Amino acid sequence: MKCDMHVHTAYSDDSKTPMEQVVLSSIEKGMDLITFTDHVDYGVKIDWDDPGTTSRLVDGLPLYNVDYDAYFREIETLQKKYAGQIQIKKGLELGVQRHTIDQFKKLCDQYPLDFAICSIHQVNDLEFWTQDFQRGKTQKQYIEAYYDELLYVVEHFDQYSILGHLDLIVRYDQQGLYPFELLKEKLTKILTLVIQKGKGIEVNTSSFKYGLNDLTPSKDILKLYYDLGGRIITIGSDSHVTDTLGSHFDEVVSVLKEIGFTHLYFYEQMQPIKYEI
């Protein structure tokens, strides 16, 4: 099987790609299954129908979280239209912070999902990509604060399937690579909890697009996860345009096999389903 478990569309604030265009491109690329995982980032964005919403689009992009009703309605329409050609699953990418956990619990109770990615995109509502979070801190301070936030979230939030791009901070670290050995203890705590709670992690192939020197998460993290007993793993392109759908999957699978993984997973109604690689 070829399953892309991390796909964005025009329902996200950073994509202009229509949902049906993603489906058609995925079929053309020979994908067996895709999961739509558009962005929800409480703390830095509000919901589409929030009374505080005054403007809906800037340069053609939505400023707010997913328009949930329209989003799930379109997924259901496309599931029926392309049945027999490709499997389409309902997901969301949850940009969780410790002070937004209750909002995400409420959201996940309200909408039935097949799959939920738990990602750390901000800490204290400060963005990584703008350097707002890193500014004024040493590399040690912002790296450790990132993983402390992730540990807190996995300790207190369970309504997710996998951790997305676990070492995302690397993508925006202008100080170079922080030594894995200095993070191993924190990562062991995080991954042990993930495994104990029956959750998984993803390999996010956007590392190739960003020109990183390693996978996301790194091979060291993937090996640690495996050595700790972790087996639930998904692969996702984090695609925002159709060009990157399913990109570099074969390369990633080769690395996973070298580590010892024999299966990948997709999700249905929040249940992991494994398939051989």
C-alpha cells in the first residue's frame, strides 16, 4: 500500500490547493489512501465561526482554523465520488500547546475523526518559523523548552493518533544541530509515554523539501523509538501542494526497514491498522 497520512488543502491557513485537486493528483500518483489533516492551532488562530472573526481571507488564504462543517462535508462527498479509486480518511493536525489542551479535547469530542496528528507548532503562542520563540534564548534553552512542552502535552492529552514531525524545531534552528545525546533522556520519557498509551509517531517527508540533512524525526529518534518497543509509525508528506504528495516515500521505507520496522500504519475511526512494507 501507499498511504499519505499528512495532507493539507485550502482549508488550512497555509495552502491554496483545492481538496478535490489533491484527490485527483493522489489517484494519478497511484496512492491507495490519503488522510486530510488540515490545521487547527488554538492560541494563535481562532475558529472560522468565532464572533471575533472580521476577515476570512488574506491573499486567498484563510486566517483561521478549519471550517469544520464544510471540511467534513466535502470529505464525505469526495469519499463517495471516488469510492473504489482511493480511500479518503478524515483527519486534523492539532497544533497543541499546554494552555490549549482543553479546547482540543472539546474539539475531538465534537467531531468524529479517523486520525489526529498531535504537533507542537508554537510554545506560549510564539512561532518557531518567525524566530519569535527562539529570540532571546540560548539554543539549549529553546530546544529544551520545546521538548518540555511536548512532554507536558503527551502527559496530559490523549485524543490523538500520532506525534507529527516530532523534532520540528530542527527545521527552524539557525544555530545548527543540537546533540542528540543531550536530548536522549527527554526523548526517552516522551517516547515511552507515547508507546505506553498506544500512540505512534510519523515520518514526515517534508525534510527533503526543506533540505535537512536527516529525516524528520531524525534517524536517531526513529531508532530510539524502535529500541523502546515503538512500532506504530505512519508516513506523511505534509503536502500543501500536489507536487509533494507521496514524495520520497520509497527512501523513507528503506531507512525504516534498516532500523527494523516491518509495517506502517493507517488509521480508521482512530484505530491503527498495519500493513506490510
